[in-house]
Amino acid sequence: MTPPIPDVAIVGCGPVGALLGNLLGQAGLSVDIYDRERDIHPLPRAVHFDGEVMRIFQSAGLAPAIAAASRASSKGMHFVNATGVALMVRRGLEGPGPQGWAGNWYFHQPILEQILRAGLTRFPNVRVHLGREIGSTDELAARFVVGCDGARSMVRHAIGGRSHDLGLHQPWLVVDLLCDLERPRVQALPDYTIQLCDPARPMTVVHVGGRRWRWEIMLMPGDDPARLAEPAIFWPMIERWVGPQDARLERSAVYTFHSVVHEGWRRGRLLLAGDACHQTPPFLGQGMCAGMRDAANLAWKLAAVVRGESDDGLLDTYESERVPHVRAFIELAVRLGAILQETDPAAAAARDARFAAGASLFDFPQPQLGPGHRAEAAPPVGMIFPQPRLADGRLMDDAIGPRFAIVGETPLLESVKPDAMPLPDVGKDWLKQHGVRAALLRPDRYVFDVAR
């Protein structure tokens, strides 16, 4: 007997593919996930996600496990010049932020992937095929195929489409160290992220958590990329902080940071998510975050189409909504990269002078979705709604579940009989701030429409 055709096939079981599989499995869809590797990549790659992404993990039922394995940070990011003077500071948040969670989290990617893959085992409707390389989308009989297969995506090649280059392609050396916490120099390391805007050698220093620190070191003219990852070459570059007596090398490799948005995230049954459709430099810590937002936007739409609650035109709103949103983060990362990567001493001195009045503060952007499955109106429509705690102590999303909801004034909600879950008197401060009486929230918690 021929087995039934699965609803969705996912190519790639990295963080984005595994999260999408969890969200679709939770929605009851039949899912096959394929990855050419049998094992999780053992070395660190992405190291940061934000409060909105933790909220997505919450929606997948995985937040407690991920929070226990990650480090919440309220210290932010400091852009400092060669003499250590702060030029700009990305603000940190004490305690839970507007998403109901700390605003910044640092993690070890192999552990995160273990949690995401373990989550897939909750669903008998999700099958994971490891060590299986897919050479063509024609091999996959699923109703929909989602390429979460990275920057060299086979699925994107099948879709075609143009790429839009946002202007940054710069090689950097990434050095991951396991530091000895008993060493005085390690104890003296700051607990915020450093962006060292030194024209002689721009660098980034990140405390990932526990013993793990990361140094990112910009390649300069005259550097030999083939040799820069050698300990004899890179240790002298970071000696102002630590030396080989203070830490053990876990990984060193040269990467080129890109800023690209691809055009064509859907063609028929084929779709893309994560690095397959956009790449961002790491200066804002938003590379993996963007892919997780893709999964959250796409998952409820695929579920609605597969269950017959919407025609598949709903999937055409995925790219149109996400592109302006992800582009806002990439463009900010490129602007921050220009500040960090200035190597002309005179231009760097002029930059420092512009900031001489005092360090300026900045936050993560909260962009509006592009046009798509929402009322075509100005913000707050298309913005993400905050996640307060309810009177019974639960976070709002736990009470709603994966469906639409209406928040607003009690008298207004008592006068209607919505198909969506009503939550009276929730988010009153937000409603007042935006001058609205009620808001209709989508399953991904972006505002579909408001009542004034």
C-alpha cells in the first residue's frame, strides 16, 4: 500500500528547519525532515537570539529547556574605540522585556539543536531522515517543500530568482575559546559584548556563557587567510584580553560575512526559510533570529492551508511580509558594521569626534510587516504585540495557543462574539499608547487589525 503523501517536507534540520518541524508537528501536519548529515555539527556557530525568538520557542513548548541551557544577558553591546571610549551602546533590559522574556540570550548552538531535535520526537506525525542528501526537489512527493538548507540552498536553486546585495562582504576570523574561569584575566573580562572599533584591527568579543567566549577578528590587508586561524597568528591579536595560558581553543576559522536578500521565497509548492533566502552580518546578532521569525510566520500559514482554512494564496503573503522586516535588521547591521569596520585612521578619528558628546543608545528595531495578511494600514497594524502576564500568572501566549485572539477593553469585547479568543483588559498600556480600543492578533502575535 502506498503511504500517504506528507503535508510538508523540510530540507535541512538545522535550527530553522528543526523549529519549523516542531511548529508544524504541533499543528498536526505530517512532516518529513531531511538532512544530509547524520549528526549535529559539534562546533559553535550562531550564539545569540532575542526575546521575540524565545517567545517563538515558547510557542513550540520548548522555552523552559532552552532557557535552562542558555544565558540571559541584560548588559547589552558596547561599541568602543581604540582607547576604550564608548561610542554607542545597545541597551540591555533588566528582567523580562516586552516579549515576556529577557531581551538577549546567548547559547551554544549544538545544545540548542539537540533540544530542537528532541522536541521533534514528541510528534508521531514528524519523521526525521538523517544522512539523507536530497539532490532534487523532484525526489520529494510532499504537498509543500520548504528549503531550510542554508546559503547554498538546493531548493532556492530550483525556485530561481534574483539576489539583492546590500553591500557588505567582509572576511573575519572567528575564534571560539574555552576559558579558565579561575584565571584573573578571564575574571576581568566584561560581561557585555564589545565591538572594538579600532582602525588597526576591528574585533568583537562575546561571552557566550560559562567558559565559552568568542573573538571575531576582521581580516586586514596583508593577512593570509590560509594562516590566520593558526594559534601562533591569532593569539597575539587578542593578548590584551587573554593568552594561551588562560584558555583552550575550541575552533578557529575564517568566514565571509554577507548581506543579501534573495527574491522569490515561493514558487508553487516550493518555499524557503532562513539563510536560504537572506544572510545578515553578525553585528546585531540577528542572523539565526531572522530564520526563526521566518518559521513562525510560515508555520501557521502552512497549517491553515493544509487544513483547508485558507486557500494557498495565503502563502504568497509570507515573502511580502517578511522581506521588509528582515531587510530592516540587515540594513541596521550593515550600518553598524560600517562604524565597526572603519580602518582609515583619519576617518576613524572623525567618527570618534562625532560621538564625543557621549555614547548614544540604540535598541533592536521593531519593524512593521510588509503588506500581506493584515489590514493595509499604518502601525500598529503589522507590529508584534507585547506579551504580558495575565491575572492568573500565565504568559499571554500560553493562554491563547496557536490561534487568533482579540485583546481590548472589556465592554467592547463583551459586545461582540468573535471567532478568535477574547482577552479583555490585556495589554491596556499598549492599547492606550497606540490610541486603540482593541487589537486582533494573528497566531504569530502580529497585529492583524485594530479598533479605534
